[in-house]
Amino acid sequence: MSDNKIEIKNLYKIFGPDDKNMVKLVADGLGKQELLDQHQHVLGLRDVNIGISASSINVIMGLSGSGKSTLIRHINRLIEPTVGEIIVDGENVLEMDQDKIRDFRRFGASMVFQNFGLMPHRTVLENAMYGLNIQGVVSSEGEKRAQHWLDRVGLSGFEDRFPAQLSGGMQQRVGLARALATDADILLMDEAFSALDPLIRADMQAILLDLQDELHKTIVFITHDLDEALRIGDDIAILRDGELIQKGTPQKIVLKPANDYVADFTKDVNRARVLTLDTLSHEAGSKKGLPLESNLPIEEAMQKMVESKFNLVTVMKNNKAVGQVSLDDMVAAIAKPKPTNSGSTTTYR
Amino acid sequence: MSFFDKFPAMERTDLRDLKKGIDSSFKEFSRSWGEGIEAFFDPLFYFLVNFEKLLLATPWPIIIAIVAALSYLGSRSWKLSAGAAVSFLVIGYLGMWNNTMSTVALISVATFICIALGIPIGIAMSKSDRLQAIITPILDIMQTIPIFVYLLPVVMLLGIGKVPGLIAVCVYAMPPIVRLTNLGLRLVDKEILEAADAFGSNYRQRLFRVQLPLALPNIFAGVNQTIMMALAMVVIASMIGVKGLGVPVLQSIQNQYLALGLMNGLAIVALAIIFDRVSQQYGKRLQRHREGGSDV
């Protein structure tokens, strides 16, 4: 766990005047509804522990009210926690004083918002420059850097427009350029693409993945959309009612849902696109199959098998055979999972 | 049953003593502090007097050129600018030039004072709900209390003249700018403020780069209202010795000079319309960015 960029430990957030005293009740198992009914406090987060690894896209997923937006705002402390620790590069964000937290927000972590959070009175270029203005970068230098990122997100030529003159997708590109321009290691994205229509959303996901290939930022990405989570996430954490339910790679979430709640979530997913050959690979027999790379999604593998009339794949990693997968294995994996309850006692309410 | 027939009022002698007590203690206060307070307002007095002198000493074509230029800068409309220039020409031709200059000086200085005090108060109010709860009723009082009631103590303290007139105008005209500054700042989109915070803005950066620019349309509506209310006070200010267009209006009321009253009254209206249109157009231009998609 030592290569985690951000370490969230025992984080509780309870909304209400007497939140500190409510922690113990919640820790002892008082539920969200009971807390509201009996004590008029709202449970935001309950004992959340997440390690967020550096240089990868960490998706935090949940439905509305699950506490995901609350959680991401703790990382740069836009919301004060009730108790808990958030360690970034060995330093506890929650113990920083005002000046330090401001510096952390200026240089350490930038943010992209669901409704863009652009400043309507500033032009696109001025918006992209905002973080740099705040850092104190001289304006000629800031303009150059902001322009660079606007070019990267495909907004060349729109510098002098106002946000209200752009479409939603373009506005969020400005938001992305603004966040990238500060050169912060951490990028916090709060439902950044949720307000966009599906085609534009797919575009933005592609832009983000492209940029990430080169930038290797530590991205915390909040979403309620499982397809989005599976597409861009290196790692997915699922929140429900303020509690972390499962955390793992997309394959693991789909193949081994921790409980019925997650299983229910994942049941409509296109499993053939999420699962890769190595997740199904088992020891190779003597028969020779079609050699394919281990990180290939099953969907594409099946297509190749049909084209070449094979019904067995030899899974290759670094030009060495590491296992095999038969067509039957693939069909079985794609078929709807049988209800499992493995590894968890939580029941789906 | 006499309890129900007659209101249980204070004894008449007690009431008289109470009023006397208040009166005499205020007189005492004004006797011992009056000069000090007057000295405090001296800079204001010199500022106002000298500004008026400057306006009166400047040749009239230059004043008209300045009026036309400012109107154009504010509104970007030749029509409005020409209208302002013609109004001033007519006012001058009808012999009201000097009074108009005095009134313009008073209104300008009063508006300047109201902005200089009102905007900071509005900012402070927007930051604290408690302060808002304290200041709002004070503003209500300033706007609704009969003007003569606070004119009296001001006159007792400072005597008759320009400064008490200016204070009276400011008391009446300041509430809108305070209220609308407060309102404008409170209406700024929370998500935009959160974005400003998320990028590490400190208080000043947040206020000057985000909040005030976004609240500007409302603040400007407040400035506009303040100017209008200051103009509305011109006649009443003339009752305590402020020179300007109010003086002839007052004379006309006392002596039934219909034409005199009408002309000076219309001059005040003309000033009001020019100030209003120019400042409104300027306020509109500040909101250009709100028009979406017009040139895409």
C-alpha cells in the first residue's frame, strides 16, 4: 500500500450540529435512517478506508446520496470531515493550516466540476488561466500555458469566447484545461462528464484517457455510471450509503461482485467488453490455440476466433504462452452470473 | 371599567420630563461635541465646495462636451449623448445653469460617498448573517423615517448649510447600494465560488476576481437607485440651505410661481433621466458575457 498517493483512513462525515458525538453511535452500527430519525443528523460517510494509487484513474462510484461527492471534497478539504485522516504524500491534509491547504489546492490538487464551475465573466482563456493567476504566475507565461492546454483539449480558436457561448462539452473541456494548467499531480473529477450527452461523454472519456496515457496523473473520478467507471477506471471503489462496499479492478468488480448490490449493478454490463483474456486464462493443455495478447477484451478475441475458425485461444504475455481460454469458457463468462454471496455478509436491501 | 375606556398612558408630567430630558441632553451633546463633529466633516465641506467651484468656473462648452462624452462612454449611444447635451443647452438657455452645476456637484459627491461607504458595508453584510440581521432594520429606518425627523438633529449639530444637506441626502440615498451589494454577492453561484476555493483562492482573490465581478450588475443597479434617490432629495436639502435646483422650486411653492417651479422641476427630471439611462446602459454592458451564443 506504500505506493498510494492518497490514503483515506477511518473517514467519517456526519452532517449536523453535534456531529462529533454521533460518530460513536454510527461506529457502533447505527444506520443512516435511524441516525436521521432518532438524532436528526445526516450520515455522509461511514468509516471509509481507501488507498488511491499514484498515476492511475481511480473511480469512486455510487448512486446519488451514496456520499461520493462528499468524499472527493474531503481530499482537498472543501468539506471538513467529522473524524478521520487523509494522507497525501505522507502529509495529513486534515491537519494543514489555512495557508498550507491553500497551497495544496493551488499546486497539489486541481478539480473539475459536474456543472463546470466556469466563471461567466471571464473568457475561455481567462478561465483556463484562473489557477495560474491564483498561483501568481505572470500573465504572459500563464497565457502561454493556458493556451497550450486549450490546444490539447481541442479548443484552439475559442480563447476569446465567453463560457455561455459554448456547448456543454466544450465548457467542460475548458474546465479540464483549467485543471490541467495548474500542473497539479492530483486531478479530482466530480461527475465531470455526467452532465454531458452520451456521445460527447464518450468523446471526453477518450480525451481523458489519451491525456492520461501521457501525463500519468493521479485521478480521482466520481461517477454514477458503471459503464463510464469500467471504461476509464484502473480501479473502482463502490460506495453505498456512505460506506465503501467493494474496491478492485473493473474485471474483479464484474466477475466477483462483493454482494448482491454490486451484482445488481453489474448485471447489465457488457461483460465481453470488460473482461480480458487473462481473467479467464487457465493452465494450458497440449492443444494449440490462436495466440492472442492477454489484455485483449473477450469481445475482440471472439471476433478473431470466428474469423480464423479457432475455438481455443493461447494467452500470450511478452511473447510467452501463459495459459489458454476456450470458446466455452468465454460464453460461460459472458452469460449472466449466478447469484453469489461470496466474501460478504452484507445483504442487499 | 375605566381601564378599558382609556389607554393606560404615561403620566403627562412624566412624559414631558422624558422629552425634556432627551432634548436637553441632546442640546448638551451638541454644545460640547458640535464643533468637533463639524471639524470632522470639514474635509467633506471643502471637497464639495471646491468641486462646485470647479464646475462653475469651467466654461460651459467644456462642461457640455464632458457631459456628452461621459454619456457616450457610459451608454455607447449617440442618441443618448446628443440628448444629454441638448438638455444641458436648454437648461442653460433658461437661466438655470448655475443651480444645475450646484446640484450636479451635490449629487456627484453624495453618490461618491454612498458608494465609498455602502459597498464595503454591503460586502461585510454578505459575509455575516448576524451583521445582515443588524443592518437591515437600520436601512429600513433610514429609508422610511420622515426626513424632517433626522434633519432636525443634524441641523442642531451642524447648523444649516451644505454639509448637513449632504448628510441628509446620503442617509436617504445609501440604503439601495448597501442592499443590492449584499444581495448581489449572496446571489453569486455557489458552484463558482466552490471552484474558486478549489483552486486555492484566498479571500481577496475570491472577492475581487470572482464575487464582485459577478455581483456587478446588481451593484450597479444599486448605484443607479442611489443616484435617483439623491436627486429626489434635492428640494428637501434646499430647505436647510443647500444651493441648487431645489431652491427655486422651494421659492415657487412659497410664492406660487408656477413657471419657475415647473422649469426647475423639469431640470431635475432631465438630470435624473440622463443619469439613469447612462448608468443603466453601462450596467447592461457589464453583462455582455451573459448573452449566450450571439456570435458563435
